[in-house]
Amino acid sequence: MPYAMMRHLRRTMVLTQQIRCESIMSSLTAEDIIFRPTMAQWGKVIREAEKIVGYPTSFMNLRWLLSDEFANLAMQLRTVVGMNHPILKTAKMLLYNEHNNLQPWGLVILLLSKSLNPSTSLIASTVTENQRILAELTEMIRTGHYVHRGLLNIPPSDRNKNSDTAIFANKIAILIGDYLLVTANGMLARIKNQDLSYLISTALRDLSEGEFFGQRDAQNMPLPGKAMNRQTDFYDICSDTLPLEVRDVLGSPIREWTLRSLYNGGTLLGRGCQGALLLGNHGLEKQENAYKFGCHLCLAWQAASEVQKITSEKESFSIVSAPVLFAIKDSPYLYDLICDRNVTDMNFEVIKNEVQKTDAVEQTKSLYMEHANKAKSYVETFGECVSIDTIKRLIYTL
């Protein structure tokens, strides 16, 4: 894309964000400022971070969104516009870059790389290029996973002429997700680092295993576990590459939520951060700290996002989000209101009202602060510099 066009597009996006910001500023409370930062705040931190890494990561996805291969697939989406298929919501999220999708994983990986790369070295440029590729392919894997999750399960017995469009949309979603994942794997192979390939493959394993964890409805949407009395509600995050621990997890709010969040991308961000240090030839201790930093950062952002959604009048929320799991533990009858039915058939307004009668939102805010502080403590082990300071601002700005 020509630089002038990129600059014009960027200016348009910034102006749009400022208009949105001005329209909601009058309704913000002090608490909202913490958990609902304005677009201007967030955009300012992002722009400062991009200056540090010297790479416009807000356009990281545009290169493949505007590629010929992706454009040919995206054009097919026009034939399903007007139907309520999840792939359209995913496409809107990618193109409009809604605020709850502004979790800049690639930017964090680049900032971490920048903070630890040698300032003057003959191999520094090669390492930085490989780390940039790692940041981009991590974003692509994450997006590909989201696209693949946006499929409708249509049993053969229910298929007829009315379902032809939905089946076609499923095929497009599969092709788009496959394109992103295959492209990401090709980029990973070109780095030619077997240890890095192994780390990323373990994250891909976790993404896949997460789709089969716990009870599911007919659309393969996750359902919460029944509340159980556990001796511990703590989940240990370990940097080894073994499968995640799943024993005694369901029914324990923090353990279940942590595992689901790690499955849903937490380990991917962790491995991306760990891989950046691996490419920089840093020791195992620093690599382990980077992995735990990435995991706790993802958990903190996830908790903050779930607080925003459960307290919003318009946004939808997940039935296995932390507020819902905490509410089920406090009010077991809520589980009976949820179980044995499809997620799409649930009355989310009733569930939201029941959740807000408990202190589940406050518990989720505490969960956010706990993981944000842990992410901050791990990133501080890498020293003090502008990149690290910017990462710490990102932790607490979302």
C-alpha cells in the first residue's frame, strides 16, 4: 500500500475515533475511566508505542486483509450479507477494529523485543526482522482462530434450501481461517528456527484442545461447569510445553476461567513473547518470565473486557465469562437457568440481571488487577526503558 494512502487512512481512523470519544465522554464515571478508557487515551498509547518499535502495527493486518487471495474470499461475503451468521460479526470486528478488539498482541511482542535487543549489532537487524515476523504471525493465528470459531453447526437432518446460504458462509469462514493459519505457518517456517516452531505448535495445540473442553451445546458453544467446592481456586501457570492441567477445574470459577482463557489464546501470546526472547538469544529464565508475562497480560485484558461487556447495555457477553462463573458459584440456581439448552436460546438479559445481583463484577475487577499486577511484575524483570514503560501503560490502559 502506498505510504500516502496509509497516512490518509490512518488520519481517517484517528478522526473517527475522536468523534466516538467526544460522543461518550459526558456519560463516563470515574470507574468507567478505569475499565472503559477513551479511544483517545488508547490511541495515544498505541501511537507512542508504534514510534518506539518503528513499525505501524495498527496496519499489521492490512497487508493480508488487502492481499489478492484474501480479497477474493472476502468478496464472497457479500452474498451472505443480511443473514445472522457469525462470520459477518467477525469480519466487522476486523475491518472496524472495535474497541474490545484493540488488544495489540503483535505490538507487545515488538516492544518486548525492542527492550532487549542489542542497540548495536551486526545481527540485530536480522533478529528484529524475525521478531517482526513472529509478531505478525501471532496476530494472524489469533485472527484465524476467531474466524474458525464463527461457524454454524447445521446437522444433516436440518439441511434444506433455507440453510444453503449458511452452509456457504461456513465454507467461506473455513477458507478464510485456513488461509490465515497456513500463511502464518509458512511465515514461521521461513524463520527456520525449530525451537520457535515447537513453541508455537504447543500454542496451536492449546487452541485446538480448548474447542473440546467442558460441556458444549449443539452449536459447540461452551457451557459453564456446575459449581463445586474445591480446596483451592488457584491455577498455576507453568512455562513447560506439556498439555494444560484440566483436573479439578470445572466448577471452580477462577480455575475454570483461567484454563478457558489460556486455551483461548493466553498461551499463544505467552509463546509469542517467549519466542521473541528465544530469537534474541536470551536465557531460559528470561524466556520463562516472558511466557508468564504474556499469559498474565492476556488474562488481565480478558478480565477487563468481560467487565466491560457484562456492564454494557448493548454488548453481548460469554456464558463462560468470569462474572457468570462467579455468579454461579454465589447463586447455584443460576446454573439450572443455563444448563441443558443452547446458548442462542438463552435469555441473556435475565442472566445479566442475575449476575449483577451478586458481587461477580467486583470479583472480576479484582481478577483483572491481580493479573495486571503480575504482568507488570514479570515485565519489570527485563529492566527499565521506554519500551517497558509503554508496555506497563498498555497493561493498565485497556
